[in-house]
Amino acid sequence: MDTIQSDSYPIFFDDSLSELITFIKQGKYSRTFVLTDENTSAQCLPVLEPLLAELDNYDLIEINAGEESKNIDFCVGVWKMLIDFGADRKALMVNLGGGVVTDLGGFVASTYKRGIDFVQVPTTLLSQVDASVGGKTGVDMDGIKNIIGTFTQPKAVFMSAAFLKTLPERQILSGLAEMLKHGLICDADYWKELKNSDLSLPSVELIYRSVEIKNAVVIEDPQEKSIRKALNFGHTIGHAVETNSILNDERPLTHGEAIAIGMICEAWLSHKKAGLPKEHLHEISTVLNGLYPKYPVPDTCHNVLYELMQKDKKNTEKQINCTLLTKIGCFSIDNICTEDELCASLRYYAAL
């Protein structure tokens, strides 16, 4: 499978882990640091360790798994370890993990000594089709997702289907939400192919197409000034639902589960405000509601969710800004939505 060339770095598929070791050797880095969480240390690091043995000098850094670790305190811990290990500006950070590891690791690397090189080795479906591509790094703060971060491109991304075999079904479904989003915003044929496929483990070809779509959007608008906002479809409401779940639920929603809720709500807003045909709204709602478990969103939590939406980094002049659909495969950016409209969309989801 061909390498995808992003704006300033390659995205490797197929035998990408061998490519990773070649990349590190050719880079002549002073030291290599492999950042993992406790899950990827157990499930994914063993896949990579036989190849890492070819390197003269590498160290492991591990953080706790989960969105709760994606904060500045864990960044401080990793920065301190880099200092203790004597990492200089010629060091390389290899982020081996899901979106938390790639987001946090990219942020740590982009700020340590004003920036050291890093590469992404995404191990979840979600991180392969979303977090590892595009150069966004960041951490959460005060219940606001990704509010602190940078636009810093990795030196390369290395995709391996071997890691996906370690994932439970719930994590596959989480990543699938972003793939479905790519079809909804940019490619109606891809959406149709996805919804008619066996999605228990999406094929490498489907993953490749998703990465192609996101990469094309990012290349055109790397700083999220215009077209890249399309990738936010479902995320204004979805991030609020996800944050509220993390704060209150014993078993919080995954990112993809929350974004699926957000996409249903924002599809309803699209029908009301952007001309999305009713039959498209019904199709989107039926597909997503059939794939993801129903989650209670009672009227009593609408005020909390609206307050979280008000803190969203995508807002302009305190107005809540949504990306909506005009039809399946076509998007409209910069749609201001009122509190009443947003709460009505949550009621639409709750009534399905």
C-alpha cells in the first residue's frame, strides 16, 4: 500500500514498523524515547520490542491509560523524566499508543527545549484515522478538551494493522465514529461503503481511505482557519457529552460513542439550519443509533452540557459554532447555534 505524503511528513502503511527502525537509524538521533501508557506497554510494546532491540540507545516512559491522564500534570512528569534521562535537542520521541499518548506526547515533544522531533505510532483505530494525523497536539484542562496545545507536525506516522488485533470491540467502534464522520463530511460513496461493510474490524483499505480524507483536508488548511473546521462535525456537542460522562459516569463514554451522539444531534441541526434533507437525517440517525448504545441525556443535564459547549475552543465571540451538513458528503462551516437549538437537538437524540 502506497505511503501517503502529508504536508511535511510521510504516513507509512504495511511494513511500517520496519520503516520506523530505519527512520530512527537514518535520523542519527542522540537518544530515542518511547512513550506508552500501561495498556500499550502490555499489548503493543511486545510487537515493537524485537525491532527496538536493533537500536543502540532507547528508553521507555509510561503514563497511566485514559483521558484522565491527558493533562498538564502528566506532561510535567514526562518533561522531568526527559530531563533526568539527559534528553537533548537531538532526541526523538516515539509516541506508541492511542489518542491520549499521541496528543500528549506530541505536546510534550513540541515544547521540550522548544521542540524535539517526534513520530506517531498509533495503536488504536481512533488514533490511526484521527489523532495521529494533522499535527494537533494538546491536553485537557478544567474539563475542557484539548484547550492547551500546539500545531506541530510529526516527522512521520507509522500505521500497523497488527495493533488493531489487540483492541476490544468497543474501541473499534470508537474509531469507527471518526471514519463515518469522514464519509459524512466529504465522501458520500465512502459513507455508503462503510455502512454496508462488516465493521467488526474495518479493512486496511477503509482505514487508508479515511486517512486520505483527513490528510487532504489538513494539507489544505493546516491551521484550522477554514475547511479543516469540517472535521469538527459532531464534536461541539460530542465533546460536551464526553466531558460530562468522564466527570460523572463510573464507565465513561468513549470518544467515538460521544461523537456519535454529537453527530446525530448536529445532523438534526443540519436539517433545521443547513438544508440537510429529512431522508439524510433519518439515514444518519438510523445508522449511528444502530451501531452505538443509547445513552441517557435528560433535560436536567442540558444546562451543564451547554456550559461545557460555551467553553469549546471553536467558539467565536462567545457564540457556539458548529460544522453542519448540507447533504451527506457535503459540509457547511461556521454555523452559530443558540442554546434553544442545541437543547432541542439533544431532545431529538433522546427521543430516538
